[in-house]
Amino acid sequence: MRAIQYAAPRSLGDAVAILQERGNKARILAGGTDLIVQVGEDARDVDVMVDGKHIPELMELSFDPEKGLTLGAAVPCYRIYEHPEIKKHYPGLVDSTSIIGGTGIQGRASVGGNLCNSGPAADSIPTLIAYGATVRIVGANGERTVPVENFCTAPGRNVLAADELLISIHLPAPSAHSGACYLRFIPRNEMDIAVVGAGVSITLDDNGIVTAARVALAAVAPTPLFVPEAGDSLVGKAPTEEAIAAAAEIAKNTARPISDMRGTAEHRKHLVGVLTRRALHRALERARA
Amino acid sequence: MAVQIASGKVAISATINGEPQTWLSEPRETLLEALRDRLGLTGCKEGCSNGNCGACNVVMDGRLVNTCCVLAVEAQESEITTVEGLGTPDGLIPLQKNFLEEAGLQCGVCTPGFLVATKALLDKNPNPTDDEIRWWLAGNLCRCTGYDKILNAIKKTIAETTTE
């Protein structure tokens, strides 16, 4: 690896001060499973790694039934999928975090890092969008909040300015009769990058009618793709086989994938239909449980 | 600025295989490089250097990690177990003995990672199912054995432990 510098600030203010001074040559280090590899392969121009794991806000993991879930940007995957209340209230997040890399990766890699790496195939981002998550960002001019669906702007790029960092991700409190699910297709069982991923959520009223649904996709556009029309098509209806198939068809027609070594555009579109339908059925089972 | 930004070598103190150690590493060094080149713990292998193969697995503060994806400076004040901390040439742990008896290795490059990863699993879950073992070890690649012999060694170890 090229020579780099390392800092381990204890506060958001100290971290922002470094970012402000060093600009794009400074990068927040969370789990390191993307960043260290990218710098090691000269794929990212970084002079100083700013370790975020000593900043309390970035390591916070807290759940409140009224306020929802706060996920510090550097909290590793294992802390998420082993958390009893996340298992109970946010199973879609368990789906995503338990398939990112292998056990060793999950011991370090964070959802905040997955988001900031802003890969189109990131497994956690569709799930965050499906849950209606927002992110808390801080920079030299103070804090702001951004919905996850507006965070990524291009492959590897996002809305963070050079002096800003991601503090945490907030997932709304779970509604009664709600469920979510993330499914991905890869040619093997584990340890691969999504050919397509689908993250969905669904909420029912007491009569079993859909009151809200969200669908987001991985690896079918330059950024994770929110498809509001697909979820909206279910609202006000009973979640029948036909209604779910119709929502999946909308997702399929909205996806705009490319052909590459992982799959053709045609195959990916087909997969969007299949995965969206299956994920909606699984989310529905969870909503009814 | 209040925060120190390290450029040159940093003194790192950590507990490695139960022994307190202090050494110097540059910020650019991975934990894998520090273990091998600064501390002589060459059991830790460099396979892919990008987090895919698990040959460099150690347990750090109770969790399995790929040391190629950790900077040495991040190991400050941590507790680390490498394959050298499992057994000795004269005193193999049952898992190591069973890897030998069941031919769970050929070239041996992946073996330290498999041993450390499996030990971490069995410490957490002493009686895992075949599926649980295979999922846990998904990040450990072996190009020699076809995995079944590794599974046999692990299952034999579990059987010996659970019938004792």
C-alpha cells in the first residue's frame, strides 16, 4: 500500500476538522473491507484514513419502539444481525447484513460503509430504502438529513461533500402488521456480488389491506434504484398473488440494467420480476406473523 | 488541530496469543503484514489480500476478521488469537489433529485460516449443523480438498467433544 497517514479522532468535530483541512484526500475508515482494499490496489486516492470507530455516535446501535432504530455508520454487520430487537423488528436488515461477504468480513464491515462505498450492487442499500431509512450527515456547516434513496448519485459517488461524514442511519419505528425482506440472486450460495437484489417492505391494516409498500433494487441501474410506482400499486388493495405479480412487473419494467460479466440486461430484468415477487411474498408472511 | 495524525511508525500494543506485545508499524501496513513481518507469526497467510479467501483469518477482540482488511494501527489495545495460539507442534488441539487424520489439507495455505475460523465457530456454537459450518466457513477458500474432508475433520471434532 502507498504511504498513508492515520488519525483516530474521538469526536465528530475533530473528524470534520480533518476532512475540512484535507478534503477529498481524507476518507473515513469504518470496517475497512472496501477502503483498505481499494487503497491497497491504488483504486482510490487517499492520503489520510480517519478511523471513525472511536467516535461514539458512529458506534451507536440503539432501538426505541417509538423512535425506531439508530445505526451508527461504523457498526459492524455482526452486531446488527445478532441484535435481538433487530432480528424481531427489522428482519430485512438481517437478510442483508448476513450475506455481505463471509464471517470475517461481517466482523468488520458496516452498513454505513456499504452506503458510503455507494456500489450499485450493495446488498444493504435496497433494504434501507425499503425501510424508509434516512441518514444523518455532519460537515463544517452543521448537520443535515437525507433519505437513503437520494444518497447515491453514481457508481461509487454520493451526496457527501468533502468536509462531510455519515454519522448514522435511522430506520423508522416498526408499524404493526409490517414486514420486509431482501433477496439477491448470485450464481453460488454465498460470497458473491449481486446479479440483482430486491429489498421490499409492506404494511397492512387490521383488515389485511396494504397501506404502504416500498420496493428498491440492486445492480440494475448506476445507483441502487427506488421504484415507488411498484410499492404504490399495492396500496389500497388486498395483497393477492395477482397484485404482487403486477407490482413485480412494474419493478421489472422500471429496471434499466446493463449487460456485464455477471449477467445480461435481459436476464437481470427477468430476475427483478422473480425476486421482487418472492421478496414481497416473504415480507407479507412476516407482516402477518 | 487537537487530533494527532500519524505519518511515521506508530507504537502498537496488543495482546497476541495471550502475550502482551509492542511493535512499530507504519499506517499503511495491514495487520496481516505486521503479524508476519514484524512479529514473525507466519501462520497467518496472504491469499488474496482483498477479503475473499480467509487465509489470513485471526480472532480479534472475539470476532473473526480478515487481517488483510485491517490496518495494524487499528489493532491498538486489541486481543488477537492467531493459529500459533491454538496449539503447539507437540500439543495439537483436537481440531488440528483431526485435520491431519481426515486429510483436511493438501497444500496447507488455507489451513491456518480454516483452523482459526472453525475454532471461532466452535467456541460460539459447540454443536453446529453441517449447514451452519458451511455458512460460517463461506469466506474460507480451499482449492485442494473440495471441502468435504475439512467438514469431516470438523464433524469428527464435534463428535469427540459432544460424546466426552
